[in-house]
Amino acid sequence: MTAGAGPADPARVPFSHVDEVSRHCLRDAEPETVHIEVHLPGRPDPQRLRRAFGDALRCHPRALVREAPGPWYRRHYTWQLTDGPDVDVVTFPEPEPDALARARARALAAAPPLTASPPLRVEAVADPDRPGGTVLFLTVHHTALDGPAALRVLATAAERYGGVPVAVPPAPPTRPAAGSGAAVPGPPPWARPARVAPGTPTRPVGPGAGNGLLVLDLPVPHRPSGAPYTVNDQLLAATALTVAQWNRLRGRAPRPVRITVPVDDRPRGPEMPIGNGTRLVEVPFTVADLHPGDGADGRSPAATAGLLLRTAERTRALKAAHRPPLGRGAALLTAPVLPVTWRAALARGAQRALAPWTSTTLLSNIGRVPYPLDFGDAGRSEALWISAPARLPRGLTVTTASTAGRLHVSLRWSTALLGEADGARLRELFERQLCATRFPAAQGNTAGGPR
């Protein structure tokens, strides 16, 4: 393969719109990483684990990529597919005090380089809280791969390590058609959404300051059988109420809240397209939606029931709409009519200009993890946390995944916006608001309720 290979070269893949926008807006102070941690009861064999991940990457060659060099006037960024890894993907750090906290900090502070294939790394860290246990930390550069794609690679590695074929997971659940067909009013699209109010931040000292992170292990929220809303709707409502309450406590005037939600329609089997394959929708909440009711905890059960129903209707309509993955504005910015360096300047300028209208926060609900993640003699995954980047102007993301009836929640924030104490307070608020959605008052119209 030569540097002059043309666009028809089978070893080259153009950046998608999502890849390019991410590439344009990279900042060292807030690395664009996806963090995944898998807790295993045993200790995997180093050589077998390295071989398993090598085999998994070759099974999903779109993960074996590096950014191809090119002149400044090129019209496309291009991925260069490689026959194998350029670097050692799997490492086994020496046991040390606070090993988990240190590994999380590394996952949030430094992204794998795009110039080496693959743009992910795996650390097998001895679990200090469980003798003999191991935590696998995957750090993925979000410009190349999203969370569901990285989970698919991880599932294939577990299959290769354990030697047990994984059944093809079911397709992501789909929502039925809306019951009433009527659109639920939301805030006008030009209204500036709320920003997460600053707390007591840990100011970045320089490049690589990264994000802060707290993880929660909760029961999956109760949802009455046949209820016309999903667990995802409960998580959305809880996230919106958490931000609204946090802002009230910080003395901010009420504003509408908009939450960005990634939607993944890809199959989950071995044929799953690898890369950035989710599309983003924004779920709106009005000030009236989030205003406290007359309950003892500041909000009545009936008010929360109504909020869940409105959230379900809005989410159903948004997910059914057809639009580009990042919206029409991003599609226009990535049209190959100008050199990528010029488009990068335009994209960064647009990001700054549109910052006041950027959504308030992001909720990424992976849902029930569809893979067993059985690593044979090292055991089956007992818990899995995943977190999405939390750079400003949002500055806060919530990522959830469930296994064995447990909900694993990651709160991740920009250290320029919030500090550790702020994260702990947000965790308390989120737990309280999520608990408030666990009641049967919203059963109401159960005809056609989602699965």
C-alpha cells in the first residue's frame, strides 16, 4: 500500500460525518474517549487474552484502523485499514494501591492516538477490592469507535478467549406506534436550553486533565407490566429532573432542558457494522415539565407519572423520524466542497457560535448488555460500566448499562465545570429522582405498551 493510494483502494475507508466532526473538534484538555470497564471474578492468562483480542480485532477489521496522512488540501479524512495492530493492545499493569481509580483516571485523561492501529487499548487491572479478580479497562478513541461497537469487539474477544460461541443477540427493541398519534408540545427549537450550573470545579492544569467520573450500582428501575413508557424514559426523566434540581440549588432561573440521546439501530451479531453507527436525537423538556409539584419530596407522583407519559411520546416520535446522524447542519459542514482544514475551522467556529443552543446533557442508555462476556477460566462479567465523553459546553454525561437485573450508571463531567463533591451531590440527586419513577401511577393507557 502506498501513500498515493486512491479513494477506491479497499484498504482505505473515508471518515463518516460523525468521525469527521469529532476529528475537527478534538481538544487535549478533554479527550474524546469512551471508557468501558468489565469486572471479572478471576484472572485471565496474559498470552491468551492478548491472542483473543488480536483475533477479535481481525474479525472486525474496521476496528483495525489508523488515520491516513494526507496533504492539507485533501477533501476527506481517511481511515487506513491495517492487517494487525501497530501497538500492544493489552497490558497488565503492576498491582498498586487505588488501582481502579488510577485506571479510570487514565481512561479519562488520554485517548489512544489516531495515528496507530487500533485506536483502543485494554488494561487488565488486578481488582484490589476482590482478591483474585480482574477489571478490564477499555479506552476507545470516540472519533473511530462508539460504545456499542467497542462492546461488540469485547464480546468477540470473550468468545475467543473462553472458546464458547455466543448466540446471536436479539435486535435492539423497537417501540410500537404511538397510541394517540398526537405530538406532545415541547419548548420551541430556538429556545436556549439550560446549562448545567457550575459547581466547584477542579480546573484543568494543562492538556490531559480529562474528566471526573463516579459509578453507581443500582437495581433496574421498576416498571409496571404494560406501562406505556420504558426504562429509557425513566432514565430520561430522572436525568432531566436531576439537572433541573441541581440548577435550582445553584440559584439558576428555570430553563427548558434538552437531552441528547444516541440511538443504535444496528444488529448486534458478528455482522454488526463497526465504527460510529449511532444517530443522535434531542429529547426536550419544558420548564412546566420539570417544575416541582406538591408532593412531600417536592414533586407529586401524578406529576412524575405525567412526565413519564410525555417523555415516552416525545421519544417515540423522535426515534421514528429520519434525519442525518448529527442533523442536517453537520451534514452540510462535512460536505467535501472545501479542504478538510478549512472545514475544520468552520466546524470549530460553528461549535463556539452554537454553544448556547447545545443540548443540556447527554444520556447514553446501552440497555441490557446482550452478550454474556464469558472469559472462561477468568469467569463471566459481573458488572460493566461505560461512559461517554463529557466535554463542554455540555460538561456532563450519564451512561447506563444493565446486567443481571442491575443498572450500572456512570456520571462523567468536565473538570472545568464540576468537582468531586459536585459529582457526589449529583449522584445523590440522580438516585432520588430515579427512585421517584418506580411507582405504578403511570400505568394509565397500557394498550400498545412497549416491550
